[in-house]
Amino acid sequence: MTRVIYLDYNATTPLDPAVVDAMQPYLREHFGNPSSRHEYGRVAQEAVERSRAQVAELLSTEPDAVVFTSGGTEASNHAIKGIAFAALAKSTPADVHVVTSTIEHPATVEPCAFLERLGCRITRVPVDREGLVDLDALARALRKPTTLVTIMHANNEVGTIQPIAEIARLAHAHGALVHTDAAQSTGKIPVHVGELDVDLVSIAGHKVYAPKGVGALYIRPGLDLEPLIHGAGHERGRRAGTENVPYMVGLGTACEVARRGLPEASERLRELRDRLWAYLRGELGDAVVLNGHPTSRLPNTLNVNFVGHVGAELLDGIPEIAASTGSACHEGQVHLSPVLAAMGVAPAIGRGAVRLSVGRFTTTEEVDQAGELLVSYLRQARKLA
């Protein structure tokens, strides 16, 4: 395959070599069932608990608060449905009120829509042009008795970081629980459950250089939560199913690598992101527009509108760059992503949205080359127009 510059780390990350090395023994010789009482089971169980402790340390919590899942989507489904179902056991659907935002990941959007079909009340709080949740609208929504507030820590498309601690303060003052989807923020910026003051946190393995198919959910000790998957008493009765030991080991190792690398890794990502933005802005001027908050944004995420272009067509014309777009083309029509639409990005501008996300293995040379490729393509397109 032709060497392609990978700038899509928000979509998925490659496995860190340390993660691969840690997983190997549990893919080969240590195959035991953690529930078995013999030596094979003991070795597997110790690996699971060691991994749980590594995840907990990254989140600055206790291991007993961490439940392994199949990924971030399951974690968020477990959090949202689990709280709602526990409340439904004591009340009617109309009494269950969930507050969320208009720019959530589908892993939050769809569970909320499902609860709405069951008769639960869902309030979707708007955001501003930079992707920040309207706290006044949130406060107004909380005047109704609220069961749960679920707002992502950092947006996967534009990278805007929400003031989760402030959101949690408002929610808790009204007796509501708080869940945050931290799939994109974990490993890039500090995610400390105590500082955020949240009750539930979702993380995804394949966003932190662990495998796809594993994640975790932080559940505040003592919280009443209905399991998403019923069966035997795995994960202390929280999540049934024989443990995926190799992947749990991979996630634990990835979390340890991330914890040891912060905050230096964040600063390096920020330098790469800003280097690319400075070059594009310097060469293209007002023909390139930033999406997301200018400062309160993930250090690796650069979402920009190339004015007068269609993001998907632009990337199709530069196969040397692997990135994502903020618009989709259907039957000749260009549609903005729900996130950009909710932020109020004008369709004529947002149709040129491209998300460029750097990562642990991105080099300065790759960033420079990507910038040159983008500028060269755009200048050539201008001549041909």
C-alpha cells in the first residue's frame, strides 16, 4: 500500500507496541477462564484485576469502580439505559427525565432516542458556534426533576471540551446523576473522575491505542444501575459474560502508557496541531475557517472548513492523506454532520469541513507534508475553477 499520512486518530488509533507485547501471552499460553479455580484461571483473573487497576489509575479512582465492556458504545448504553431502567423500576416512564446535548456521539443519541420511544422525557440542550453547551439552557432544563445528565467530555468531531465539572455542579444541585462520554478525551487530557465530579464515565479502547472491541465504564460506588447484559455474575454482577482477557490486558496497558505520558504527550499533540493550523491559515487566509473552540479543544484535533470546497471531494483528490469529513454527499446533495449543524455552521461553509486529528505516531514531517498537499491541491483547484 502506498504510504498514506494518517490524520484520523479520532476515528481509531493503531495499537501501541507495548499493548501488543502485553497481550501476546494471553493470546497464546494464558488462555484460562478467570472464573476457574485452578492455576490457569488464577493467572487470567490476576491479569484482569491488574488491568482494572491500570484503568482506574488513569481515571484517578478505585479499581472496584471500573467495569470492562466491549467498547465505548456499550459503556454509554450501559450508563444511560442502566440509570433509566433502575429509575423505571420505581416510577413511570414520564417520571424519567434525561438531559443531553445536541452534539453527542450516536452512542448517546440513540440510547436517548430509545428511552424517548419508551415514554421517557429527553431534553436536548443547544450549543454555541464553538460547540460549548449553553449552561443557562441546561439550568432551565434541570428545573424539572431530572434523572440523568449525559454530556460528552470532548466532542469527537471538533474537539471542544465541555465544562463537565460545572455541568456536574448544576446537575447534582438538582438531584441528577451525571454521565460523560470520555472516549475522545481519555489519554489526551486528564480525566479524573473526582475533579470532574461525575457519576459515570465511558472510555473506548481503540481511542487510546488499545484494540477495538474493549472499553470500560466507571460507575461511582454505591450507584444503583441495571446491568445492560444479564447472565452470570461476571464483573461483580455488573456485566455478564466470560472476560475478554487479552483485550482487557491491552486496555490496561494502554491506560498505563497514557498515564505515564501525560502531560508531555498532550503538549506534543498541541504543537503538531497548531503547526498544521498555522501553515494552513498562513497560506490560505480566510479561505480556511476553524470549527470548535479556539482554546478549550482537544490538543490533537483540528476541524476546519475549506471554503468553497466539499470536504469529501477534497480528500478524494488527496489520497495521500487519511482524514475525515464533516459532511456527507447523498444523491448530489451535501449534508452537514449533525454536530456542525447544531453548532450553527452555515451549510455553504460547512460543506468544506475536514477533521485532521494527529496522534502518538504522527511526525512533524508528516504534518508539514500534509499541509503542503492540502495547499497545493486547493491552489490547483482554484486555477481550474
